[in-house]
Amino acid sequence: IIDVKVNHPLFNKINAEYGMYKNTAIIEIAACIGLPLLNEKERNPLYTSSYGVGEIINDAIHKGARNFIIGIGGSSTNDVGIGMLQALGYRFLDKNKNELPFGCVGLKDFKYLDESNINPELKECTFNVACDVNNPLCGKNGASYIYGPQKGADNVTVKLMNKYHCSFIRKLKKYKPESDDKYPGCGAAGGLGFAFKTFLNANLQSGINLILDTIKLEKDLIDVDYVIVGEGKLDKQTVMGKAPIGVVKLAKKHHKPVIGFAGIINDEDLLNKEGIDACFSILKDICSKEEAMNHKNAYNNLKQTANQVFRLISQSKKL
């Protein structure tokens, strides 16, 4: 485990950790640009930057890493990864050849791309990106509309950011004609998926499938009676490739019933259709988000809800 001092989304210095095994670096981008690093008032994806991710990559390269496994998710950013790329030496310029300001807000003035100062050792590196969503970058199912609100964007800001993304992609085609903003996963982590694939030739793959293969979960599923999945919020985002739906697909391969527990549940019909046979909210009363996410409260709520569900199952078996 390596500790490195980097910039967080609003450029305060923080310590972030990543892993090294031989020449492979394992990085979780939320360690430096995660949403929990910002308080409610600081959350505005127009201005947050992914710069810290590039700083960690540079540090790992300096320490000998040439292979990267990177988990992207839980970010506070929506800058299409230009912050990360700026840290790696890419220069995004406006019509006057000035550097763009950090964050999504800078995308609106993009005109020129300068790749003359990028870290030369990037050419020796391979990037495998664990990405649990399949959203494109732009549009109603893209990074701004789907994930912008949870990062602090209001409706006006969401539309503005999507406009900036679309404008950036159109102009970038001059330099990267092969870029594909519709490629599944390009909208992950505020467009970091797009940056990794377009600029660093990364392989975007399902993070949950990578984990399920590693821990051999399918072997364990064969003898179970019920499969239980959970998330803070079960809704249409869940079925776009998040961890629970990966487990659900594996469970249904072996015809196992699946029960879902969550704090909030929306889109129940869709969740049922995708294989979660029954969903239950663990919240017992009206409360604030802080109260719901308190570790002790969440533990007790989950325990008591699960107890009641399986009491019902137990009684139904006696009928």
C-alpha cells in the first residue's frame, strides 16, 4: 500500500492510497476524487476536477508501474477526465492557446489539443478499467443526466454540462477521430471512462464480473437457497451494470431466488423484470439521509428487516 499526497477535487492537498504488486498498480479513483471527500456545499460537478487521478498514475509510473487496474466509480467529477489528462501532460487549450480552467466548466472553451508534453512512459503502460456502468458520455442516459444530480448538480447545471460534453466531443474529433462517446462505460465517473479509452487505450470491463470471477462466487451459489443483494438505492441505475445486477445474473443462471434490500427503492417493476424477485426498503421511519446512513442505524434496520422477511418465508414453508 502506497500513500501519496495529491489534489482532491477542489485542489486541497490530501493523502490517498493505492496498491502496488510487482509492476502492477491498483487504483481506486474515489480515493482522491470521491464524492464523500466533499461536503454538501462543496459539491458542484461544474468545477470539480479529476486531476488527482493523474497524479496517482504519475506517482505509480515513477515507482515502476507499467500495468494498471483502475476502479472508476463514486466520483465527484464530471470533467470527462481532462483533469487526469492535464496531470499526465495533455494540454487542453482555448482559442487563444491558453490552458482551460479545471472542471467541466472548462470544456466549453476547448479548441486545441497539445500532446507534446505528455508523460512519455505512458506508451509503456496498459490500463484495465473496472467499470460497473454501461452509460454513454452524452445524452439522457449519459454522465450528466444520470449521475450529475447525485454529485450536486441541479436541472439547469445538468443540461449545461451535457451541452459542454457534446461540444467537447465534436471538437475533439479533429484530434481523435476514433473517439466514441457512445461506447458503453464512457459515461462512468463523469466521463473518466471516455478519457481512459480514448487517450490511454484502456480496456473497459465489468468490475463486478472481474470480482465474481476472482472470488469464484458461482461455485458458492450452487448450494444456496436464497441470494441477497443490497445497495443504498435500488433503481434503474442498478440495472445499468452495477454490482447487484452482476450477482443477480449469476444467481438466475442457477435459478436461485433473489431478494434485494436497500435504503430507497424505485423502479420496482424494472428490478423485478431484471431478476430481483422481491425488494424491501429497510427504512422504518421518516428520517434524514445522515440518520439513514449512520452505521449503527443502518445495521439495525437491515437486521430487523431481514429478520421479518425470513420469518415470513419460514411461515410460508409450513403452509
